[in-house]
Amino acid sequence: MSASGRNETADDLLAALLDGMDAALCAFDAGGVITHWNREAERILGWSAAEAVGRHGFAGWAVRPADAHDVQDRLMSTQDAPGRQVHEFALLTKDGGRVLVRTQSAAVPGADGKPAGVYCAFSEVHAQIDLERSIALSEALMDDASWGVVLVDVDLRPAVVNAHAARAFGTGRTALLGRPLGELLAQGVEELEGALQHVLAEGAPPAPVELWVSVRTPEGVRRRCWRCGFLRLGSPLAEEPVPLGVGLLFQDVTEARRAELDTGQLRFRANQLYRAGRAAAECEDPAEAAAVRLDFALAGFAEHALVDVLERPGGPDSVRPRLVRAAVSPSGMTLLLPGRGAIPLRYEAGHPALQALDRIGPVRSSSPRGEADEAWARARQWPQGAAHALSTVLRSRGRTLGALTFLRGPSRPAFERADALYAEEVAARVAADLDLAAPGPA
């Protein structure tokens, strides 16, 4: 290829590069004559390259006469200044309007290293300010916002994490990058991944979503409630939307939700006690009233309730208490008090019901792994499927009448202190009914 052909190819390549730029660009030679003018400059000001190239500066066409000298001096002074210079000018459009632009200009060195002209890239100030705001917002979110921000790629792995989110996960920012969510969360990962996949496919939900997750931290697994917002991220450079991932913004609302749950639970249990009292008042038989109270107490609390009534030892030398099964709820059976000759339960030493009698207080226990353990339940003479137990003492008029045991399956959490307080309240009312039903002191 000849030298002229190579020069034409280079000029065509340069023209294509300039016209493909997102920023408006013009260039001046050392004398201030415009040598280049791209399509973005034409879009902003309305002057075509044919109309702009060859003019001496902006005077007389793209700037007001009063401003022409100042604009020209500030642009051409860039040849003698190091680096890039930023200015703001009011330029004129072809139809006579005014546009405030922000320019970045720098010297163009010649073959001998001396300044041979100036190039000037400019954009409308409001567009530049919008870009700067977007960048500033991104940096602020990724720095230390008051909520967690995680940018997740299309493979559902964290790509960018801010400081707040890193603290929520209990680790450093870089330690989270590229790791599967299953390594970060012990529970709730299916729900979170499902939400992220939905956002990638369908877009962001119209309202925030609350998710309960268990986060793996160096200190152990922590159960947290996150109020999450989702944003689908798409590339602004593609002709068609191309998903880049999902932006996850979340706040930890665990304490507020726990307080709401505790308040709702207390309200529900107080209402159950009230309803049970009203229903028990309609029972002629105190034993039936006790059974009614147990049925009300089970709602939302446990799957089974066992009433074991204390039978005094037969002889004066006997010291170990004997318990007789009086009722199992729910079973549809009225609570029955044992009579003389009833067969006592063969509880092993250390049974939770016996511990409750010794302590005169509640005793909580669970199967070794918190799961349904048939052998564990059978050894304690409890229904199959029991995983968590809460035993408390039945006392009335200063006397111990027996033990009340509540049982939960593996789908429920273990009993907590608040559950024990509720069980004691139920036991006190059941014990009063049993005391009325008994023919006399045990």
C-alpha cells in the first residue's frame, strides 16, 4: 500500500474514532484554527463538521462577541499549561440558543515535542453534573452507607460489597467476593437466590422484601432479618439490555421484628388464657376444665401436653415420688385423675418431669440434634416425633400435685425462657382445677 493510501486509512480510522465518542470533541492548531469536529459536538451545538472545521476559534458563530476573546485565550493558554485544564463556557447553538458546557482541554504535542495545538472535549454541564452525581453516589454507597450494598453478578456471587454489608456478614470486604451465597448463609440462601433470579429475569419487585437468614460468622451462626431492595443492573453501552447482575440493598431489622413478634406472641397468649378461662368456667367438672385449658394452651405453642399427677409413696420409708399419667392432649379425652392402684410411670432418674418436681420449676430439653429421635422420645415415654420438651411443676395451695410437659416436633424451635414463663402460667391454672377435682389431700 502506498504512503498516501496508508494516510487515507489512518484519517478514516481517526474520523471513525472521533465520531464514535460519547463526548463532544474539537481540536485547534497552534494558530487557533479548528481542525477536528465530531458528531457529538454537532449534536450539542447544531454546527456540522463542514461548517466548523477551518474557522478561527469560536468568535462570530459559536460564542457571543463579548465572550469570544476570553474563551479563545483560555483555550489556547492550555498549550503552555501542564496536564488538563477544566473550564465552563456558554456557547451558542446554530439556532441561536445558549448551552453551558464544561470543557477539558490539553495541549497536542508536535513531532518536535513542542505544542502544535489544543484538543478540547466538552459536554453539557447538566449531563456532566448528572454523571458526577452518579459516580459520587456509587462511591458513597460503596464506602460506608447506613445500609448494606452488595452487587451480585449473573452467577449470583458477590462482585462488590460495601463496608456495612461486610460487617453484616462478619468478615472483610474482599473475603466475600466471588464466593457462593451458600458459603455465606446457613439458612435462607434458597429464598435469597430465588429473589435474585427473579430480579434478573423479571425485574425488581415493587416493594422491599423481608428475608430471615442465618449468617455464618467467625463467632458462629447468627439469625438475622434483612429488609431487602433489589435493582437489576444493565449495561448502558449495549443496544439491547444486557444484565450485569443485581444490586442488593438491605437493612438489618432483626431487633424490631423480634420485638414485634414478641409483642404479638404475648398478645396471642394472653388472649388464649382469657378464652380458656371463659371456656373452663362453663365446665361443671374441674378435671374437664383442666383439659379445656390444655387444649387452648397448645394452639401455636406445642403439639402435645402431658399431665402426670403425683401419687404419694405407699409406705413411710419410700422417698421417690411416683407419677401417674392423667391425660394426654390433644386426644379428645377428658382429664382423668388416678385412683388407688393406678400403675405409675416408670420414669428413669433424671427425667425432665422428675427434675421439674425436684426444682419446683420448669425444665427444658431437646433431642441430641434437635430432630425427631424415636429412641429418645420412647425412653422418656413421650409420643413419637417429639424433639423438644418443656416440663413444669403443678402446684396449688403450697402442695405439689404433679408435672405438666409440653412437647414440640422438629419443625418448631426449641423452647425458650418466654415459653417457660407461659407454661408456668398455664400450669398454675391447671393445678388449681386439679386441686378442685381431687377428693382430698394427696
